[in-house]
Amino acid sequence: MNGLRMYETGSVIGPQQQLLSDPSGSGSHSDSSSTVGNPSPTGVTAPPAQRQQPVLKPQPFQQPFQPQQAFSFPGATPVGWGGQAIQDSSGFRVPWFGRNRNNGQGRGRGRGRASGDYAQRAGRGSRRTWSSGPAPEHVNVDAGNQGMTVEELVQFLQSLNRTQPIPDSAYQALFHFDSRATASLLKDLSKAGLTNRAAEVFDWLRKLEAGHPLQSLCDVYTYTAMISMCIYQQAVDRAMELAQEMRDRGVERNVHTYTALMNVCIKCGKCQLALETYHQMRQDGCTANVVTYNTLIDVYGKMQQWEQAVKILTLMKNEGVEPVLRTYNTLIIACNMCNQPREAMAVHRRMLNEGYTPNATTYNALISAYGKAGQLDKVMEVFQEMVWKGCERSVITYSSLISACEKAGHWELAMELFNEMHQEGCTPNTVTYNSLITACAQGAQYNRAAELFEQMQQQGCVPDVVTFTALISAYEKGGQWRRALAAYQLMRQQRCKPDAIVYNAIIDALWETGVIWAQRRALTLYQGAVDEGYFKQQPWKGAGQARAEVNLHAMTAGVAMLSLYCWLVGLKQQVDQFGSSSLPAALAIVTDKGKGSREQGNLVVKEAVAAMMHKWNSAFRPAMASMYSGVMEGSGEEVAAWLTSPAFEARLFTCFPCTNIIPSSANQGASLDHANALANSSSMDDFDFSKETAVERRCSDAFAAVQHFEKTHCLALQHMAVPYLQRRPQLVATCLTQAAQLGLKDEVSHDAVLLMDRTMSTGLEVKDDYLNLVAAACVLVASKQGERPSQVPTEQQLQSVTGLQAAVIQQMEWNVWRVLSNDTATISTLRCLKLYLERMGCNFLDPESVQTLAGSAFALVKEMLSDMTFLNCRPSVIAAAIMYAERRNQGVIPFWPSMLAKLTGYQDMSTPELSVAIKSAQRLCSRLQMGSGVSSSTSLGISRTSSGLSHSSSGLGHCGSPLVQAGSGLSATGSGLLQAMNSGLARSSSSALARSNSGLPRSGSGIPVQHG
């Protein structure tokens, strides 16, 4: 069977290679070490059973190193794949995705308010802000007068058809009411859901002629009642009109009127108007009361002016108005709204010093304050005190508790509190579920988040924009970008309008995957968001404008990259259409506004853009001396020249894989408009997720084989002979040169190097003169495992290239099999790197596009082979480090794609083994950049054929691709991977050699896989 090809047929583990496990558990080590003296000097090679056995020199038995076990001992020094201790890297930190984790954009928790605060404000939204005086008096009338009480009149109006006008008999009852009773009538009608009837009664009174007996009912009480009712209709304009009408009619406006008017403004989001109303009240000589000051504190809290809110307490004291418990509660909540938890705690201490006893509202606000401060232990102390004092625990309490757990990263405790909430008979609301889903998102528990989302709908809670933001965030952290996209689409179907935070979350989730078709989908969503008015940039009018800039400050990584891409494309289209003189005189890219900004900039975006512009040889230069300045500037003339140069389109796909301009179509007049996709764009899109599903399954199975290999095999640097370590760089070069001269794939040469290291890890003592023979034998073994039979070198080719007798090489081949107990499995770093590229969708691209995306990664892998540092790291870790270092060096976000993190499990790039590999890879990048003589287009990826990742026979390859290999595929066979792994070691070298020809189904990167 022909294997899937990457750059040619059978890449990572070729069609003749299979993994053989060691039932003894000795891994790559044999039960004895060997000394090879003179391996069969004759030109005739006897059959394996008749060959003279080599002289064996016993060595202490060494159990193979198991990375998982070595890292599991707390406090123990971590040990690498090569058996050596790994240096402490506790101080080494790297941004593992293409975003700054400290950036507060999105993630379901950066909406500027805590869930508990939101619930508290909702709970007090319709509270009366002034006293209506004593209860309305019942009018005592005789039977002939037919007088009604307020309650009776309300019942009568309720009995009327809603379209029926109020009869005169109802208005006649008003002759028995005073203005306070009339005000009570209006408010009771509103409470009964008859706000329109209340307005109808009041409008009838307002229209009475001057001198009418009932005209006096339109006084401060009834006007104030009607102003208060404007809250429910969000009718701030009507409230202001009524207040002005009172002035025009000469009706007194008292403190209750102004306070009611302020409340209407607050509920309608007009905090500045509420503040102006307060100042107008003071100008009119009206003295504020405690309710007014409570309302004013609320205003300042919503305006993020916590300092002014705190000063109200002093103002009240100076004016002789004594604060009440509600005043302190409102002030604590205001500090919470301004994200000032420590000020909230200070207010609480002041309240206690004044002798006030906390109530349930106080405890709820205090829980929120400690939660914002990240002091979960204090949160639980307050909750226990609340329980001990017998205060009612409401939905606000539990929502605040769950929100505190979310901020502290304790999703398990959040679930426990949620269950306790149910046991106490407290019904959760949307805010509660939002906090809980966000907590699960922080813990990467996307399945639980999905269950809660379904449960809240079953309980009658309607998901809102906060819900969907948290759900999308949960899916993003779990590497479930398709489900995140589905959640966004469901949000649109339910007519829940996304806001900037939702767009940041979903676009970031798609962009950080690093998968080409996901990033193209992110571009589509970004353009839709721009059409809806989000992510707008500074407008510019062309040559008549002195300066234009794109502002990426405080944006998430995905949105920042797409904003930059669209801005650059827009500039190029402007130049192409109207000429270079049409650009402004100066252009700038802003990634950081500096310390004076209220929002923290995204440091990853700042670094990446600087590196990207530098590598691109762009016209943008740092405005300051530092390369990492937050502003990059260029003149309009220089930028126009860069945009029209061949280098711009040639590198566009490297930085922005979402573009339609792939390297093969660059500078050929192709359209940059995403809406007018090229014919080849179908290979880069995946509307039905068929490509993503197939690639994900294939690569997951392949990486399982990688993990099995790394778990059951390792190197032992302490057993490698000193002469070998001294000559190893030359021997690596020998393997690479001989494989290239023999026409073997690069993967085979890399396998040969790993096989040579495995052989020497057994403690095999080889004379210095025979080390070249070991290298040649390993090349031969690797070719038989990684190439088609027709590509395996003949004896004549071996002798011609190596200068050694074929029989001698074959005898050493037998020795290699012997010391490795017939287990010659190898999965090299190069194969892992190609697997990572396949996961990102590169097997659907042409060879030039793959090489462009890979950058210098293939050259770095070649350089890595001679670097002793990497011998202590697993191949998959080295490939991850090289991928990360190269993308970071090129300024390509994400540095470590989330889909690779999900595939490998390398979620934290600061773990010891990865830290060592990354620092070494970054050192290689710097050496390569300084001109070590290795080009990014080194033939490492294109030694025998043009570079590119091939396609499976599943029909996913684009039509006409020269890389589609007949007969290649992923069908499961009886010689599946797990069966091969469990089949045990061959008992003889002949059976092992025969078994190496059996072949296995494998991924596009060549690693064997098994399905079903």
C-alpha cells in the first residue's frame, strides 16, 4: 500500500515501517550491550541464522527512561528524554498562544461588571424613591353619592376592556380624592399592570380647564408619581417634559420629584443627565435628603467615579443628613462597580465603626468585593458569617459566590455552591448560570458549560449576550472552535445581538487555532462585525490628510491581526487604484498607547507586529529607538513603494493565511478582495467541516503513535561513548549527505540519525574507525522502513556512496537490529513537524505555500540535529519548540496554535522540557538570522521532490493537485497500529526485517494511524 505523502510518498513512518514494542519493557535498551570489533570483513553476507555472533561485552542493565514517570515525583529534578536532568526554568515564561493572557478583552469576564453586582442592581431597579405619605383615606359617602375607595376604583378599571375608554362615573369618584390619594391611585394602577390607564387618568386631569374643581389634583404628588412611572417605559424624555411642565404651571418641585427624576435617568442609562438634575435641584434651593444622596452615590458608581461616591458620606455629614445602612450598602456596591474592591472593604469597616449591623445586601456586596480582589477564603468567611447570623441567602448571594469562584479559578467549588443553592430551594437565574458557565470556561470544562447552557434553557432562563460570550470562551479554551462557531450561530438564530466582546471571543477562538480554514472564517466574521459598526478605525481621506493610523491597542490577537490585514489591503487597493500620491503623508501602526492609557495593551501583538514589519522589510519603522516601540511609522511615499513591491504580496500569505493571495499567485494581479475568492480558495475553505473532521481524526491517531513511541523509547546520553559524542556532528552530516546522495527522503535521513542515537544509547562500544559504518547501517535500516522497496538503495549504490563494502554495511545492520532487540522504530522531529503542519491544513496547499508557512522551520530542524542540547528532549517537544520559535521570530500569531496545543497536550509552553527546547530553538533562530549560511528555503523540505503536504485518497484533495497520490489513504487494515504495537518483538532478525516490509496505514505526515 502506498502511504500518504508529505513532500513525497511515505513521510513520517513510511510504508515499510512499523512500530514494534518490547514486551520486556526495556524499550530501546537490550538486555546486554555489545562491542563490535570487525563485522564480517568478507564480501559475502551469510543468512542471519548462520552469521557469526558478535562478541558481547556485558554492561549494567539500564531500564529505559519514562518521561511521564520522571515528571511525576513532586520536588524531584525533572529528567529529559535523554536521561539527563533538566535545568530549572521557573523564571522562563513565554506567551504560548498569540495573545496576552492578561488582556481583559472578552473571555466572559471582562465586561466591566461582576455578575453579583448586576444581579443586585436588577433587584432594586423599581424601588420607590420617595414616601407617598399616609395611606389614602377611604371616602365615606352616602349610598346616593356612589363614592369609591382607591382599591375599588382600581378593581373597576381592571374590569374594563382595554380598548374601552374610562367612563365618566370613574372620573366622578375623583371628587372624593385628594392629591395624595390620586397619586396612590396612579401608582396602584401601574402596579396592577394598568400603566396606560394611569396615564389616561392623569392626562384627563391635565386637560381640565382652569378653575375646574379637580384641577388641584395636578400637584407635586401626582406629577412626581407619573415621573416615577416613566422608569418602567424607559421614557426619560416624558419624565423631563413633565418636570418642565411643573415649572411652567408653577407646580412646586420638591426633593421627591428631583430624586424620582434622577432615578428615571439612571434606569435609562442617562447618568450624566441624572447628575445635571441633581445640580439643578441644588440651584433651585431644594435640600437633598438621604434618598437623594443614595441615588447620587449610585450615579457616581455607574459613571466609574468612585472617589466622588465616597465623598458623599462627608457631604452628608456636613449637611446634617445622617447616612443609613442602605447608604453604606449602595456605596459598597458603587465601589464594586468601579472595580475598587479594597475601597469597598474600607467602606464596610467604616460602616461597622459607625455601629451599623450588616444585612443580607451588605454581605452580598462584601462577597462581591472580596471576589473581585481574588480573596476566595475571605469570600467563604463572609458567607459563613452570613449563614451563622441567619441572613437570607438569595439568588444574588449565590451568583456572587459563584462569580468569586470563577475569578479564583475554582470551578469545582462553583459547582458545589450551585448544588447547595438547589438544595436550599433557591432558583438560579440567568446571571447565576452566566457566572457558572464562565467558571467552567476558566477551568476548560467545556462539556460542563454546554450542559449548563442546556439546563438553563430547560429551566426557563433566557441566554443573553453574557451567556454566549462565556460559552464561546469555554469552547475556545477546550480547543473546540467548531462548537464555538456553532454557539455564535445559535446566538444569531435566537436574535441575540452580538457585541464587541462576543466578536472578540469568537474571532480570537478561530484565529488562534492556526488552521487555515478557521482563520478564513474568522476574517468573514470580522468583516461582518465591521459592517455592524465594530472595530472601526480612523477614517482617512487620502492625500489631503496629514496622518492616518490603524489602532491595535488593547485588541485581542485575532482581531488585531485582521484589523492590520484589512488596513494594509485597503492601502494597497487605494494605491493600485489611485496611485501612490493618494496616501496620507504619514501612516502609523499603533500597538501600545503607553502608560497613560486606561487599557493595557496586548504585549504579544506589540511584539509580533514589530517582528512582522521587520521581517517583511516594510516601510514602517519604530517611532522610538527601541524595536518594540508601541508606534511604527512610515511616510506615505515609502509605504506606497513597499505595497507595490513584489515582496509585499510574496509574504502576505505567511503573515495572514486568511488571504486569497497564495505565493503561487502573488504579483499576478489576483484580487485581494475576500468576497471575490480565487478559484483555488475552495481548497482553503471548509464550509461543512469535512476537511477539519478528517484532518483532526487522522492527526490525532498519528500523534497517539508518537506518544506511544516516546513513552516506550528514549535515549541514554550517559551510555553514549565519548568518542561517539565527540564525532556525532560529523556522523550526523554523514547520514544526511549519504541519504541525499542515495535519493532518500529527508525523513529517512532524520530517522537514521535518531536510530544511530538509539543504537549508541545501548552502551554499544564501537571502535572509532567503525562509527561511519554504524551511520551507514542506520541509513540502510531507515531506508527499508521509510521508503518503497523500489527506493531502497542497492548494494552497488551503497558501495558507491559510502565507500564501504555492502556486505560490511549489512553485517553492521544486523548488529543494529541485535542490540536494539529487533526494535528499530523511529519517529523523528521532522516527522512531528510535518504532522503539526498537516494539522494546520497544509496538506491542502501547494508545495510553495507550505514552504512559505513553514518559514525556516525545516532549516532549524536540520540545524537541531547537530545540537547536543536537543538530545535530552522528545522529538515532539523539539518540533513544538521549533514551530513556536520560528513563528514568534517571524511575528506570526498565534505563536503556538491552539489546535496544536490540543493535539499534543502542550498547553503550557513554560514547562521544564519545553522551556529548554524553546530557549535552544530561539538560539538557533538567532544564529540562522545572523547569517549562518542556511536559507529558509533550504532543500530540507524539498530534497527529492518539491515541498508540500499531500492529500489522502478520501477525496479531500483539490482537483488537479500533483500531490494526490494514487492508492494513498487512511483505510484501517489488519496490520493497524495498535495491533502492530501489541504483536511483540520479532524473535529473529530475519523475521524483523520481513515484518518491516508489511506497511501500515498512516497520516498525511507519514505517521501510522489506526481508525475504528
